[in-house]
Amino acid sequence: MKYNTVRVRMLTPLLLLLSAALFSACSSDDDYINEPRQEDANISYATMSIDDFRGDDNAAIKLRTNINADGKFLWARGDQVGVWPTLEEGEEPTASQVLFTIQDGAGTNSATFTGSGWGLLHNRTYYAYYPYNTEAMSNRVECTYQTGLNQMFNNMTLHLGANDFMYASAVTPAEGNSADFQFHHLGSIMRIVVSLPAAASSTVFKTAAITAAGGKSLFPSVMSYNPTEKEPQPEIVSATTSQRLILGISGNGFKPTANTITLWFLIGATDLTGQAINVSLSSATTTYSGTFVGSTQQAGHARSYSVSVTEGTIDEDFVDMGTGVMWATSNLGAASEENFGDYFAWGETSPHYSSITVTEATSSPQMSAVTWKSGYTAGYAWSNYFDTSDGGKTFKTYNKSNMKLSLADDAAYVILGDKWRMPTTEEVVALYDCCTYAAATVKGVRGVRFTSKKTGNSIFLPGNGYINGTSYTCSNNGFRLWTSSNKSTTLAFGWHCTYSSPTDEFKQYDRDRLRGYGIRPVYDPNM
């Protein structure tokens, strides 16, 4: 389906511009309003075209908005567009604009308009925008994207028209020729195909939402632009952003079709590359949630995303540090960012102890009490470094550098599930590369705070120390954490940073796999 150029003969000057006032739809070149051309000093007919929304594969996205069963374009009664001439040299910006309104022909593929104002003069340049706003100025138009709309049915796009702001390229009519106006969509479409488990096939969903993970406010809600700026389109300035967009599901809600629900959002153009976006679908009693990674939402383009959801809400206990994965705000087993969390031998999914007390203080943290599990009386030692699932053999299957732990041997995945896992050494290097790091103290606990130069988010890594044998080495040397990357039969890659003078010297180093180190999990939306 192609959104074609439409040639319209004008009943009143500038009638053509109104064709762009509706959401893009299917039309044909023989949709005419027949009116003889007036041979006078003014242009009395023109050609209008509306950009297609382009999909991920650069093909036109097939929207069903304002299209009847025969695929014909349908006008909507009352749609309005504003028109100005460009400012002459020395003229002040003005709010004086011409308003044109669709009057007759609503619900059909032809319409008449009412309006008033000047004709199209050969010596002036004109531009238009949609929808009409009484507060707009000739040098500033504001777009307010609604953050709470209603989608009528599964995979329906009718609601998108409420957020479809358009700008017409400035045109200087040529004498004896038509004036050709090109309208551009200023917003961007997000199409989200949500896959639900079979257990949700008969669930009636009432609301949907997308939320930027990590507490970030990413979705533009109020934007403005100067329509007199040159091609390809004016610069859009975002004034207000939102963290969450709500999509009400009208009427009695709807059920999945073949276990999927397709959601449509039209948002202000913005770059969501690498950003984790949480999706939730809620019925009267349950919520299903999942996460996907965003891309650049370019003006006039449509992005299609796929996400699988599971029952329950997503605890937003991770932040975007600009590395492509989301970083947990605390260590594995810790209740808050300043707690040390648990200690694991590399590749083992539970600690060697059943209880442990480590004094967290600014002076010299100490392991004051520990109860070792049966068979682990020697603590973190080679004699205890076994994978009991394979008959008591050591992890000899991981014997080459950069081999990654399987999810069955990944403590973060085994304990947290979903899309959680341990970071790779490459992801740790990326964290150091995109961050600044400095000594910090949180609730009396010393550590290092990493702050992303890309997103501005930060995480605090407390000086948790490590266990070797039955001895706890205090955190005078800062934090000690594992990655999922192997080095050899006996060594794996860890990372640490001294909080006295944080550097990236130890962002990738190998140590004995038997040691009890902490783990800072990552949330991987692409798992």
C-alpha cells in the first residue's frame, strides 16, 4: 500500500494544504475536486503530497488510519490547518494565521473546505502546519504529544492521528504553475509486537504502558520548532519529556490474537538507541511485563519491536550506563547499594557458607562471623571447588580464555532468572570506558561510584573485599567482582578498583577461580 501524491483543485486559495491535515492514508491520483482554474495573478490550484511513514526495512508502513473497507482515503470533519506567509525582511513574528477547516464531505474521499485569507501570490513564500493551534507563532509552533491515548482493538492504529504533527515545506508559487506543497511527519511510530504465554490467551487486557528503564525520562511530550527554517525539516527542540507512556484499551479491553498483542505509539522523534524500554500489559487482576532495547526513532519513520512478556511486574533495580546492557544497582544478594552481597567461587551458583557477617564500616571491614556449609570447612579452597552436578569434577570444561559461563553455571541467572546474568569482561571494559569513577561513601560504607558519560546515570560499588580459604581480606583494596569470562582451567577474569585512588588498571585481570568474590549482575534485554 502506497501513500500517493494527491492532486487537488482548489475551491479557495490554499485549499490544497488541508489535504495534509489528516493522518497519512491511501489515496489515488484521480481524487479531484473539480473547479476551473482561475487565470489571474494568484495561483488557484496546487499539488500536495504527504511523506509515507517508513518502516524498519525502509518500506511504507501499512497503517489503517482513516481508510475505509475499499482502501479509500476518508476525510474527518473539523480537521484544521494553519497557514502563514514567511516573514518579509524586518517583519516581526506574528500570530496572525489563516485557518482552514474541513467542512463538507467528512467520511468520504472528497471534501470541501471553509477558510479565509489571501491568495497564493507569486512573490511570497508560504508554509503550513497541522494541527491548527491558536497560540502558534510564525516563528514557533509547539507540539504536545499526548502520553495517554486509547487503542480501540488489537493492532489498531486509529488513535495515532491524535499525535500526528506535520510541517509543510515552504513554497514560493511560480507564475503559471501549480504550487507544490510537501508535508512531513514530525513524529515517529513505535510498533510493539508483544508475545504472551499461552496461559494469557483468554486474558482481557485493559491498559498497556511503556516505561524507560532506570528512571530515565526519554519520551518527548512537549516539543517546538521554527517552521521558517530550511529543509529537510526544522530543528525540533524538546522542552518536556516523560518516563512513561500509557495506552488505555478502550471499551471492555481485548484478548491476545494467537497469543500476541500489537501496540502502536506515535511519539516525538528521539534517539532511544541502547535504551531499555519496559512493556507492561495489565488486566483487572494481573500484569505481564517484558523489556526490549530501543533504536533511533527518526521523524517520519516507524520502528517495529518484538518482546516476550511474563506474568509479574519488572522491578526497576537496574540502570542504563550506556554499554548496551543494564547494570544492577546492587551486588547479587545485597539488599541495597551499600551492602556487600554474597561471595561466590567462579561458576558456582551458591556461596560456600550458610551465613556470614561482614562488618561494613569506614575503618576496616571484617568478617566477624561465618557458618560454613557441610563439606566447606576449609572455605574457599581448591578442595571445595567442585561442580557436584557432574560427579565432583572441577570445572575443567571451561579451559580456554574468554569462554563464557553457561547460564546453568551463572549465579546471577540461576538466582534472579529472567534476563539477568553475570557481565562479561568485555562489558566491564565498556563500563570503564564510558564512565568516570571516583571514591564515594554511602551510609558509612566506602566504595567507588561509576558515572556514565553517555547517560548521566551512576552505580555505587561498595568495597566488599573477598574470601580466600577461610580468610576474609578486608576492602582496603576496594571491591572484588567476577565476570562470566574464563581465562584458563584454574583462572577467570574479575575486576576491582581501589577506592583510595580509582583507576582502570584492574578492569580486566585474572585470579584463582576458587576465591569468593562478589557479583554485580546485568540485565540483558536481548536474552
